[in-house]
Amino acid sequence: MKSAVETLNPTRVRLTVEVPFEELKASLDAAYKKINQQVTVKGFRQGKIPARVIDQRFGRGAVLEEAVNDALPKFYTEAVNEADLNPLGQPEVDITELKDGELLAFTAEVDIRPTLEIPDYSGIEVTVDSVEVTDEDVEKSLEQLRDRFATTSPVERAAAEGDIVTVNLEAKVDGEVLEDGVAEGVDYTIGSGQLLDGIDEAVTGLEAGGTATFTSELKGGSAEGKEAEVKVDVTAVKSRELPELDDDFAQLASEFDTLEELRADSRKRLERMKKFDQATQAQEKVLDELIKLVEVPMPEKLLEDEVNTRKHNLEHHQLGQMGLDLAKYLEIQGKSAEEFDAELKEQAEKGIKTQFILDEIVNKEKVSVGQEELTEHLMRRAQSSGMSPDQFAQAVVEGGQVPMLVGEVARGKALATVVEAATVKDASGEVVSLDDEDEETAEAATEVVEAAEGTTEA
């Protein structure tokens, strides 16, 4: 076999391949054997029909077509390996010559990974938020915990903000009760804003047995977007009672004996969360600066496929689960179809550039992935997918996606390497040290990479 490579542009090549006919022998034998199993000829047992008879009865052309279809992937792969190419996607193959007994010649055009020059990235400098936990932050955290341990009890008085009312609802549009406009026994916390606009004012001041009507624009259902007259009947009023913020509460809500110990632990936990957020912010900003430094030729077919994949996933998975179509989603977002398409293309380009650049750094810096790192990543991906680790691992192996997971971890480590070389300062101008060996920091880096690439679950 002889092959040659012609560079069409920085991301696309044309392979020209010539195969002497004797190298097709194995594929020709396989073709005769396959046809033998599929046809019957009087006077011959199935599978024992001579080649000359098959040629006479079914045509040599059918055999050649079967043999060429069998041989093309093998010779294409050999040509790719010989040229040391990194193809992206499937090739466009054109058979240019087929002379029986002499020669098979074909061309294959395919997108390839571009060759990238990674400049010195140690000069990257970014500014991130400072890690500052105020007394107000701590008290807010304690109030949220206190709220989780609130109790309710029925009261015989008018409903007020913060109370829980049990209500029956009936919505009318143009004087007609909607089929899906009736609900009974709904618990609602006054002031939460989680039901209908106008309901807070309507039920405030009502006791159990009280009735009110109000108008509201419906947020869903058969009359979505229309003004409805809503009748609300209050069947019960319950007050929420918060536990005292004291040592007894600390013992009830945590493993600590005193409120001060709980308060100190809350401060430490908030500091860890803010440090994680700071690390994530640093990695996102460093990645953006890194992408600006590297010139990445964009394979147009790969970009088109990535845009289509992202759009499909949004429409048929994320929006489908929310009961929305694309038109309604764009309306809610206040975007035109053109603006949406432009944003999607920009996101896809960033995802492709992220993968190309970080893969190049993985090779340059000789980044490796250990079994423990891969296992930890698999566990996290399993949790986010809603599958058990065993189920997720099985799906990954069966889908041949182990290299994909290894690549995700490796690119996360490559980004952490770049962040470590960069200068990260907080809002006050202090240099921030981000330890790329820290498990949470490494996890943040991998998540940043996944977000940029638009990684989907296995």
C-alpha cells in the first residue's frame, strides 16, 4: 500500500491511497465466504459454491463491492497511522480507481487536530474575590439551619406573613373554570413568592374558613400567560415556631455541645466553601486567559457537529424534563433565535479550544492519571448522573468511555498546572495560593473543564 497526505487547511487533510490488488486477497476471500452463506445454487451445497460460479451467477462486481467495503476501513487506518494523524470524526471517502486484478485507489478527506504552539503561560495574572466570612454570614447560616428545625402548629387567628396556610384554589378565565385550574389542600408559606402573584395580599388577614379573590397571570397549564380570576379558600392557618438559638439547639442540630462550637464550625465550613468558590473562579479566569494566548484553528465540521449536539441535548433532555420547548425557553430568556445560535456557537468553540489546548499541555507536561484519581472522578460523575458507582462504571466500560474519563481528569490536572504557574490575586491585591494537590482544588479544576467542554453524562 502507498499513501500520501495533502494538507487542505490547518484542520483538514486529504489522504491518497493506492492498494495493489494482491493486498485485497483476504477481503476477497471474506467476500466470497459471506456471499456463499447468503445464496443458494442448484447442484452445490450452501457454503461450497466455487468462486467462478459466484462470479458467473451474481457478477464479479458484487464480490468486488463487498471486498472493497471490507478493506477500506483497514487501509484508511493504516494510512492515518503511517501519516501520524489525529483524525476527528468520520472521513469522506471517494474511490477513484478500481481495476480488477490490478489496483484499488481512493481518497479520504478528514478533519484533524490542529498543531498548536503553547506559549509561556506563567505570565497569566487574574483577580478573584477575597475569602471573607463575616459575622453576618455565620448568623445567616445558623438561621437557615434553625429554619430547617422549625415546627408548625394550628392557630385560631388571622394569617400573617411567615404563616403556613392550607388553601383550595379555583382559577377562571373569561368566567369559565379551567379544567386544570382547581387545586385542593395546598400548603403555602405567606411571603415565599412560590405560588401565584397576588396570593400573599389575598390571604393575609384571613382566618380558617375565609375566602378571597384576586387576579393573576398564570405561569403554566392550559391558559399559561393569561389573566385569571382566582378564588382562594383558607382551610387552616398554622404558625411556624423556630427553636431558640442556644446550646440545646446546637445539640439537636449537630454533633456539638454548645452554640459557640456550632458557630465556629459554621465559620470554618463557610470558609471552605468560599475557598472552593475562589479556586473555581481562579480556574475559570485562568482558562479564559489561556484560550486568548493560543491560536486555535477551528475544524468547521467538528464545530457544526458540536453545536448540533449541544442544541439537541438542550431541547430533548434539559428542556424536555422542564416541560419547555425551545421557543418558550427563548421567550423566558428574552433572547432571539439568532442570539441563541450565536451564544451556542461561542460556547461550542470555547469547549473545542479548551479540549485541544489542555490536551496539548497534557502531552507537553507529561500529565498522568492514577487509578485513585480516576476512581474518585468516576464516583463524582456517578453521583451527578443519579446512578450508583457500579452502574455508572458498567455503563462507562460498555460504552467504551474509559478514555473519555481519563481525558477529563488529565485536562483538569493540566488546568491546575497552568493555574499554579499563573499569578492569582484577591480583590485586596494579596497573592492567593491554590494548592493543585488539594483534592477539592483538583475537583474544581476538573469541573471547570467539564463545564467549558459541555461534557454530557455517560
